[in-house]
Amino acid sequence: MKISEFLCSKAVIPDLKATTKKEVIEELVDSLVKAGPIEKKIRNKLVEVLMAREALGSTAIGQGVAIPHGKCENVTKLTAALGISKKGVDFDSLDGEPAYIFFLLAAPLDSAGPHLKALQRITRLLKDKYFRENFKSAKDEKAILALLTQDESQAV
């Protein structure tokens, strides 16, 4: 599975304004609403689902990365938003460090397989320190998407 198959390219934010966990989730969900894959009428429910998932345990996996994710009714297909925080956000990471790179995944209720594959793909990509550093220093959406395209072409 390629990240380009589920990442909404119009929901890439190179400089998140959010300073809290909830604000990060809201800003990324709002980008999906604005871009189209998430209907405005389910925005609040999706934020609620994602925050409930965070209450079970932080989705910050360490090394400056968080992957907030959840399954929600009325989400019709697996979709993702991506945001970079220049200042970092306390996301209750296991390593105690702030998170800078946020991949938000929203999935339909019945998509266990694709949901897990997407999480694995994102995790594998962001284990690479060089890639994380390039992501954090990317200037705009085009640079971020170019990094993803380059990675996917090398993975083939």
C-alpha cells in the first residue's frame, strides 16, 4: 500500500498553527473537510472519535511523530491528512518529546485491514531519521508531497 493511495494531497499542512493535541486533531480534520473527503456534518463526530482514541493511549509513537487515527461511521474510505508543526506539540509521547509530524488517519468502521496496513506503512516511512528531518524542514505542500513521491518510487 502506498501513502499516496490514502493521503489527501489537499490536506497537507506544512506549518500547523495548533499548540495542543485537540487543536492538532481539529486542524487536520478541518483540512480533510475543506479538501472534501470528510463531510462537514461528521466533523465533530470524527474529532470525538479521535480524541476518544487518544484517551486510550497516545498515538504519538516517539521520535517526533504522532499518528492519530480512528474509525468513524459515515467515513466512506480510508483517508489521511498530514501536518508538520515547526514548534512541536506535546502529544503525550512515550519518549516524552514533542511531536512535529502528524499523520491523521480516518477510516470507515469496517476497514480493519486497510487501516492497519496504512498505519504500518506510515510507521515504516517515519522510522527513517533522514526522512523525518527532511519532512520537518519542508517549506510547503509541494516539497512534502515530493518527498513522499520520491520514497514511493524507491520502494517499488
